[in-house]
Amino acid sequence: MEAIPFMDLGQQIKSLESELNAAMQDVLMQKSFIQGPAVERFNKEFLRLHGGAFGVGCANGTSAITVALRALNIGPGDEVLVPNHTFFATAEAVVEVGAIPVLVEITREHRQMNLKDAAKRVTDKTKAIIPVHLYGLPEPMDQVMALAREHKLRVIEDCAQAQLAKWNGKPVGTFGDIGTFSFYPGKNLGAFGDAGFILTEDQKLFEFIQRYINHGRQDKYRHEFFGSNYRMDGLQGAVLSTKLTKLAEWTERRRELAKAYDESLKGYRVLKPRAESVPVYHLYVVEVANREEVMETFKKENIECGVHYPIPLNAQPAFAPLGYRAGQYPVSEEFAPRILSLPFFPEMTVEQMQRVVKVFRGVAKA
Ligand SMILES: *Cc1c(COP(=O)(O)O)cnc(C)c1O
């Protein structure tokens, strides 16, 4: 029985093997291991392909959010609205700068941030909101921006899972003050290690960000303010530039595969992108009533799957000191035990999908 992986990074590497080797060799010959020409080139190319005025590669997607918060002067005592259903890092960055993450419930319909609940949680300390384009499905950015205007909130878009996604024809990450990206190896565009990106339409913010990630440097020896070291490696810049040449094609394939899954999973609840969006399907998520049983069957059948994410933030041990506990967020807590991420990657074949669907249908209860 052929094993079906959850994703297959090996095939991506194989398809670009000589290009990747040449690009990495260049960096070695130039000995520009930190930032340097390969990263500068990637910065330009990523902006051109994704869209956005200013941007810079950085160490990873978590520190991209940390730096964004610093650039917006958010710190101790400030409150930041964060969706309760997201990857832990979205809230972690808020804590890292000394601010307080305020968890927002998700909606029954789209399983995205409930903006009415967000509005109820605004206090005079609330400084920002972080919409997350989770799974590569854009949040309704005009509604998020309207809420932000009404309550004078800064907006950081967590685009870690949403490279090339659009809302109303405009790239995600360009609606708010700052957009942040992750190139963790398993993301739609993945490095050979940790890497991230920070995007903004504001030149002043951009200048601060560029310096902040490089020790607050003005030039080699002059430090204008206290920043930190959140730079991207030269090798990652070279790898990312090379893989970027295929990102549009891979993304299109993700959309085709998602459509094929949608059609073969009629009768089950799957996540649907909003009509105004161009989704990029980082993951393909389906809801089931008997997840344990489905996962056991997949295991016996040699099919890999995942859960993103099984524990909502309010039920995470780390959130207990902030006053959160299980039972406070009924919609996210009903959703988390039901979700299953099916095998999903651009190189997936029709035969592989057919087998996943057959095994799934044989056991999964809607
Ligand atoms: C991956 C991810 C991050 C963190 O990115 P890293 O590069 O792993 O630090 C943040 N937010 C979301 C939604 C993510 O998926």
C-alpha cells in the first residue's frame, strides 16, 4: 500500500535541484551569509510577485510580528486583539513585546475572527488587531479595516499562510499598517530553515523596520536606537528566490486540488473561502464528528494527516495566567476537535486524492 504523505517537499526540491544548487553555491562563493545581495534580490522579487510597496526579509514569521508590534510602538499595558483560533505564534509575539493578547471568538459560518466579538472586547487600552489569513483563506479586510478605523486600532495582518492571497483584488498584507509572512519550510513558499518577511505601504515604518532587524543600525558602526537581530540569511534568500519562480504555478495547483477535494467531499463541512477573496489554500481542512477514528484509519492505511490546531488559545496552559481557561469560547472549542487537515501539496496526484477520499468517506461522520 503506497504511503501518502501530508506534504512532499522532496518533490519541490527535485524539480529545482540544479537551480537551487547554483543559487546556494553563489552565496558560498560571495560569502554573503547574512542579508547581502541574495536577500536584496529576494526582497524585490517577493514584492513584485505578491504585491506591496516596501518589504524586507527577516528571521522568521514570529519575529516578523514582534518587529511589526515594535514598529507600531505597542508595548507594556497595551492590548492587542488576536483570533482565538490561530497558530500560537500570533499571540506569542504580542506577549514578547510586553503587551496583552485579547482573544477573539471565531464565527460559526467562516470560522474566522468574529468582528462583533472583537468590538465588544475593545477597551481604552486596545491598540491593535491582528487578523490572520489562516489556511490561506483571506479575512474580510474591508470589515476588519472598518472596525480598526472606528476604534483607532493599528492593524497587523498575519499572512504566514497566505503568500499571493488577495482580498477584493488587492494583496493581503497591504490593507493594514504591516503584513507579516513566514517561510517556514512547510509554508506555501518555504525556505531551507527559518525565514520570514515584513511588508508595509508606509516608508517611515519600513525604514524603522529595516534598522530594527539589524541592531538599530544607521550604518556599520552607528546604532540609532536599540533594535535586535532578526535578519534573513543569504542562503535562505537564494533558496526563496529560486522557489519563488514556481510559487504562482504551485498556488494555482493548490486551488485546483482544493476544488477537486470540494467536489469529492460533498456532504461534509469544508472551509469555504469568501467570494471576495483569492485564496491560496495553505491547508485543506475538513470537519468531522469522529476525528480520532478517522485518524486511526488513515494511520492503518499509511495516509498522513494533521490537525491545525487542536487546542484553541484560550485552552492553552500558557494563557492560564492571563485569565483564560477551557470553556470560555464555545465556537472555537466546538471547531477545534472537529478539524482535520487532509494530505495536500501541489504535486499530489489524482490517484492519491482518490484514495484519500475513498478511505475518508469510508469512516468519517459529517
Ligand atoms: C507559521 C506561522 C507563524 C510563525 O511563523 P514562523 O516562521 O514559524 O515563526 C505565525 N502565524 C501563523 C498563522 C503561522 O502559520
